[in-house]
Amino acid sequence: MTEIQFEKLLELYGDSIFGFCCHLTGERSSAEDLYHDSVMKAMSMLAKMECEGISAKELKTARNYVIGIAVRLNKNLCRRKKAAYSLDDELSAAVSSDCDLIAETEQKEVLYSIKAIIAQLPEKLRTVTYMFYFADMKAEEIAKQLHIPPGTVKSRLNRARKAIKTGLEEKGYERY
């Protein structure tokens, strides 16, 4: 990958990568540090990053590579600090502004419940959940970045979904 391609990557997907870092860390200042460290690490590894052009589709693979770097750096940081993950309040932004007040309040409660449940998942389940739902990566892409079989990713996603569903049912949200 060339420096020009890398600049285009950050132009197209920089916000997406930063948003993913926010989900991983749960706070803006830590996300900024993680984003910076991930980008710097990726820059030092430009020769290893494969990219044939500068189209959005071609650069998406490179974006996934940078996200994989962010996951590994965050995992290493958490091992050192033994800190817990939590989701950012950006989940609440998903609530539609057209909803009436009662429906909006219920939706926010559900989102906060989901946020709390995901934050309590084991690290392996939490990471694939973030990568699948928040980074919009496919199971095969996640498997490649985490160096695990695609079947393992699908299994972890399934276990995470079941845990979220069970957690919501325990809190009284039966229709989710």
C-alpha cells in the first residue's frame, strides 16, 4: 500500500475506524489514543497491507486490517490494565426522532440494557460482536483479522446473541 492509498483510506474510513475504537474503549479519550496508535502501527506496516487501487471497495480490506490492529492493541492494553469494556452512548443515537416520547424512552431503555449486557460478555464474544455489528465486518473478515476459523466467529456471534436475548428476557423485554 502506498502513502497516497493510506491517506485515501483515512479519508474514507477514518471516522468508521474511530467509531469502532469508541465502541471498544467506551470513552472518547481512550478511543482517540487507540485510533492514533492503530493508525501509527498501520503506517509502519504499509508494505504488508495489500491494496490495488483507491476505490472504496478496495480500501475496505485495508480498513478491516486497521480495525484488526485496533482490536489487538486494545486487547493488549486491557490485559495490562485489566479494564472492562463498555459501549459508548452512541447507541442511543440509533433511536429515531420520529418516535413518540414513550416509544423513544422504551427504545433507549432497551439500548442501554443491550449495552450493559454486551459489556458483561466475555472478551471473545464482545470483540466479535463489536466487529460484526459496529464495524460492519463479515464473519470471514473477522476470522481473518483475529486469526481464528470463520466457524468460531459464527459460533461466538450465536452465543453472544443468545446471551443478549436471555439478558433482555430477564429484564422483562420479551419481544426482543
